[in-house]
Amino acid sequence: MQTHPAKRVEIIIEAMMERRLTDALVKAGVTGFTVLPVQGGSGRSGQWSRAGQVSRAGGMRAVVCIVREEALDTLLDAAFTVVERHIGVVCVTDCQVLRAERF
């Protein structure tokens, strides 16, 4: 089966910033992404989990995008405008997709 190169971008961000991030991605021309709840983790501030949080707004979200390499810089610029002043991690990896026309 033929595969095609692409870039997978994972953005971990505070739940309250999810809408601002996805709006920025859409404005930048990103045609698809997936938002996932993050159950817990560990970072500079130590370990954390969603257990015991009072509000639905608390916690973190993972926003996953797969784009062609030529769209990567535009996506990263849009993401950085949101992430630069908030808790967040952006990771870019190479990946292969089966249906290149979808990206």
C-alpha cells in the first residue's frame, strides 16, 4: 500500500484555551484536527491528574493535527500565538498517511 509523508502536530494545552487554539487553527487554514481529553501527566510543576477537579473547564486537552509539510509553519505560527503565554507543549513528528488528498 502506498503511503505519503506528512507532519503530525500534537498540542497539549489548558482546557480553557481549547476554543482559542482551534479557532486560530481554522483561521490558519487547518482543515482537520482531533481534540482529546488528557487524564494526567507530569511536567515542570510535578505530577497532576484530573481526579478531584471541581469544574469541567479544568485539566488539559490534546489537539492533534496531521498536515502536509508545506502547511506546517502556518500551523505552528497559529498555535504559538495561543500557547506562548499559557501552559502548553507543541510536538512535531514525521508520519505517513494512506490518503494524502485528505490532508
